[in-house]
Amino acid sequence: MNIPEQYQIKSLIHQNSYLVDGELRPWSGETSEVYSTISSTPNYAPTLLGTIPTLGEKEALEAMDAAVNAYNKGQGLWPTMKVKDRIACMEKFVTQMKTKRDAVVKLLMWEIGKSLPDSEKEFDRTVDYIYDTIEEYKQLDRDNAKFEKNDGVYAHIRRGPLGVVLCLGPYNYPLNETFALLIPALIMGNTAIFKPAKFGVLLISPLLEAFQSSFPKGVVNIIYGRGRTVATPIMQSGKVDVLALIGNSKSANALQNEHPKSNRLRLVLGLEAKNPAIVLKDADLDLAIDECIAGTTSFNGQRCTALKIVYVHEDIVDEFNKRFAARVDALKFGNPWESGVKLTPLPEPDKPQYIQELIDDALAKGAAILNEKGGEITENYIFPAVLYPVNKDMRVFQEEQFGPVIPVLSFIDIDEPLDDMAESNYGQQVSLFGSDIKTLAPLIDTLVNLVCRVNLNSSCQRGPDVYPFTGRKDSAVATLSVHDALRSFSIRTFVASKDNAYNNAILNNLLDSKASNFVSTDYIL
């Protein structure tokens, strides 16, 4: 196997420390091996990448105590710090982070099978997200650097932190989506316990020292281990104020239920979706097929924003299927660093078998595989199968497949896909393909009330990161974007005083003395 030298695994990464209370604590206990499903030998065998600590309840609770102590009932250094000083810490971190680009990109490819261009894009997009968050935080501070007066009462309104955040990220964007939770949580003055995803865990290793050196002790605590072992006792303590999770609703529900006072728990969740494409009979087929290829197969369909079901009007479904199936078969499968590769090995060892089960179930209930390569299985991959006709009894209709299988349904009446969307547990996005505004206008007006983003003649996606990213029903709680995430991880809090000479003199003295970090009209340009 010809692996370019710069992408070869030349030495294992033994992550033998974890970050708690500002210390990289050495670990000599039980460890877990981290494998890639990508083979580095001619005869297939998973590749050992390294090891990570398998921490227990004791270590998890020490991390939680460190975060609680750093917050210190809102009196800690971090939550009371001046805005410019928190920004300086974040700028120090991102400057150090940028020096680790090559190491993180390499691990993104090996750990989760993400292509080289997409791995580079994930890193660069995350750096941009941090800088954009810093600029948005400055604007927020500028907007709040004033007093308001209503009914004889002055108010100085700002946004304050919520407390301790437990942050759990996903394996498909283990850097970008995790940091889309962690970065705004931190910059708003919260303290955090962060556990990396099951896959995409070693790529955090190059960044541990940057976290340690950039933030005060206890502000960021990074632990490893099984979620059930380390996250459960942290939640059971009742000391977590925010659960920030991108992943599965079952995991989110289970963790919420462990908290003894769930009414106190704030939630920032990005969960499953079953985003449909709806291809109307007047759609530009070339455009629709291009976008549906991108939407269904990008990163092997392992994205919450992937198109996971395709509705095509009966008048054009045969032509769509013929051309779409041929385009799927033409996609190049290979290792992430290979030029022009579109399909890459799956990071989950059991995923090919799961997709095979969905295919078998669909075939048994009347579907056919339309593309010649569909369902071809190897040790670490199964080629995308285009299934048609699909019906509601099939598992591939009911379940979020999160992998390379593409169910296609035909419809005559537009109410068919609309009814399915209304009955679905999910409500994130939809892709709508068509051109007749008399048809599109009422459809758009309905769809915006079923999902949170209607993509007109384009595939579903999260970005640009300045746009709100959220969902209805089981797809999300709270909104993530550069603007919204700062608000999701904070609460409006203010100082009020009656307009009289006594109070006004005190306020003027507070402002002149600059004794308070909260009561201040200073801001960063």
C-alpha cells in the first residue's frame, strides 16, 4: 500500500495524561487502544494509532470539582474577568492551535476517514469560527456598554455565564462541532469539562498543552473514558449547569435524566435529523442531481445535515433514478489522502454490517438496488446503495442511517412528503428543488414551520457559521451560530438602580474608579 510519507503513522500516540485543574496529570492506569479502520498493510488489518486513558468515576469527579472551584459560585477569576482578558486567553489558544494543523489533519484522516481536503477544511473552519466568535463577543460587549432608563430606573444589562458546562462532541466533526460548543461556552465565562468523542479522540492530544497554557486552572478540563463511566457521575452530582452535546437524542435523554434537578439544567443539543430532498417535476434535474449527490454522499452520509431520504415526483423519478444511480457509481472510493477521492473508509467497525441490514430489510420489503456497485461490502466500507421504491415499513425509511445508503421515494401529491415530515421525529432542514414560484411559495411557507432551514435548489448544510443552526422536535435544543451560541451559553443579567442623587453618585464613582468589571462602559474597538 502506497501511503505518502507525510501521512504515514510512524509512531503511536500514547496519550498518558489528561487535563484537570490546570495540570496535565500523568496516567498509569487502564488504557484503551485507538484503532483506525484504514489498513496500513497490503493484507487488511485495522491500524493501531495509539492509546488513551480509561478514566473512572474518581477522575471524572475531580475534573468536575476543578470546574466548580474555578467558577467558585460566580466569584472565580474566569467568570469575573474583564472581557478583553478573556479574549486575550482565547487569542493565545488559537495562535498555538494553528501550529498543530498538520498533526490534527493527519489524525482526522486516520481516525474518522475524512478526506484530506475535508480534514483541512474542518481545521481551518474551526480556526475561523474562533476568530469570528471573538469578534462577535467584542460586538456584544460594545452593545452592552451602556445604561438604559425606564420608569425612573437605570439598568446596566449584560450577558453573564451560566456556570459549569459538560461538553460532549460528535465523531463526525470531532474538532469543529465540539469547538462550536466549547469555544462560546468558555468565552462567555463558563468553566467546562470536555470529553472527546469515541472516534476522533487522539486529534485532541496535540492541543492539550495549548488548553493548559492559555486558560486559568480549572477553566478547561479534558477527560477520557467511556461516557457512561465518566459523564454519568458528573451529571448525578447535580453540579452541572449546562449539558452541551452534539450526538444522539438517546444519549442526551439518558444524561438529562441523571441530573437530580433537571429544571436547573440548561441544554444546548445538536441531535439527529432525517433531512429530506423534495424534487418537484419542474426541477432542473442536472442541478438537483448534483446537489443530491453532495447531500447524500458527502463524508459517506455521516452528517446530521446529510440528505437521508429523497422524494422525487413520479413524472421524473425514472430519469432521476437512472442518472443519479450512475453518478453514485462513478464516485471514487479510496483512502482519505488520495486525490479526487469522494468515498472513504467508515470509522465505525460495525457500520458496514448495519447498513447491510438496512439494505436487506428494504430488499425483503420490495425495494431494489438501482446502482451496480450498491451494497458491495469490504472490511471497512459498504458502497452506497440507491434503494427504490422505498416505503414506510422499511427500516431505512424510519431510522437515521448515518451512513452510505440512499432511499428514494416517488410522490404524486406534495402532501405525501409534507405529511411524512410532519409525522417525523425530526425537523432540522429540507432541500427543495423546483422553479415555479406559484408552487414554491406555499411550499416554503409550510416547510419553514416543519424545519428550521429550507435550502432552495441546494443540499442541506450547517454553514456559513454566522447563520442559525438548530432544529425542531428531536433534532436540537437551542441555536448554534457565531451569534446565537454566545447567547445559548449565557443569560441576561443586570444591575438596576433608581434614578436619584444617592444612587447616581455611586454609579458614577463605580464607572470612574473602574473597580467593577461588570459595571463598566469601556469596550474594545
